[in-house]
Amino acid sequence: MKNLIAGNWKMNPNSKKEAQELFDAVKKGIKDVASEVVICPPDLFLSSLKGSALGAQNIFWEEKGAFTGEISAVMLKDLGVEYVIIGHSERRKYFGETDETVNKKIKKALEVGLKIIFCVGETAEEREQGETQEVLQRQIQQGLKDVVDIDNINVAYEPVWAIGTGNNCSVEETKESIDFIRKFVKPETIIIYGGSVKSENSGAYIKQAGANGLLVGGASLDAEEFLKIVKSAE
Ligand code: 13P
């Protein structure tokens, strides 16, 4: 099984020029790596970035029509985009995404032939209340409700409290959650970790926690650091 290392640029960088420079630097550095490396820039940069696997950060579940401001899975597929992140905690938190809308998006992405990076993870409060597994189970079961073929689904375990905080999840806790998530998917399903991943901690998630890759936010905006992370998974 190939490791999957995805860089989620979120709403960065500010210009097409910077996006191109960052992308080119990453592309150059991943020529001979064994992992599948996927860059997920803001949608409007997707058409100009070429020569390496791309992912979008969101989609809408309808195919076309009067949905101002939205982008469909079909449009992304047509551009040559291979992956889409669905259910990221920032979408759940700031844009009202629910397990139900996540489920609709997953179904549409699968129908169109996009590979999915399906994000799940508990908040700090949920972890303190001992609800981590309950939350993960709910997000997975509802997100994958009525989904029969999960071959194109990759699951990203992203504890919300670990995202952008520098407070990355311990290897032990990550392993526990990954082992738990494994019960709801196939033995060969790729399960990756995200949340304050840096080159100093990245290798341990793969070598010790059993993650099949990483979903990298902030550190994916620095080509040198991102490439170190990619190398740590080799
Ligand atoms: P950070 O790596 O910045 O914590 O972000 C993680 C993330 O949300 C990736 O999707």
C-alpha cells in the first residue's frame, strides 16, 4: 500500500505566482518518492497547476444549476483533479457542514470518480468528555451512510484540537483512533493523520501509529518543510 501525503493549502497563498512557485518546488522534490503526494490548493489555482496530483478542498453535492458560489465534482473531474477533501473540521465549524451534507458530497464525488479524503475527528471538549470514539463512529457511519463501494475513500483522522495549534496528537492516541477507525472500513483502506504535522513528528505517525500517510496544513506552505515530511514517510 502506498502512503498518501496530502498538502492542504487551505485559503493560501494570496497570489497565482506564489502558488505556482510553491507547487513547482514541491513537484521537483517528489519526482522519485514512493508515496502518493497530493496538493490541495484553493480551487482557482487548480487549472494552472500541472504535472502532479491535485485535490480540491470541498465540493457541492449537486452537479450544476443555480447554486451561486459553488463548485461541482464534475467540474473538478473535468479539470483533471483526482482528489477532494470532504468533511474538513473547518468546513464543519465555519460553513455549517454536517454528517448529512458530508454524506451527500461523498456520494456525489464517488459517482463522478473522484478519490476522497474524508476527514473525521473529535473536538477538545469531546475528547475531555471521553466521547472520542463515539464521535468518530458517528462521523464515519453517517458520512458513509448507504455508500457501498468505499475503494475510493481515504480517511483522515484530524483531531480538531490538534489542527493549527502546534499541539499534535500523541502517537499512542493516534494509534488508538486509527485502530478504532479501521473497524469501520476495509483492511486496505488508507487512514492518514492530520493536525500540526511537522518534519520532526511526521515519521512517527507512519512508523509507530500505523498511519498510511498524512494530511498536512500549515507545513505544506513551506516547500522545504513539506518535502522533509514527504521524505520521512519513505
Ligand atoms: P495543520 O497542519 O496546520 O495543523 O492543519 C491540519 C489540517 O487541517 C489539514 O487538513
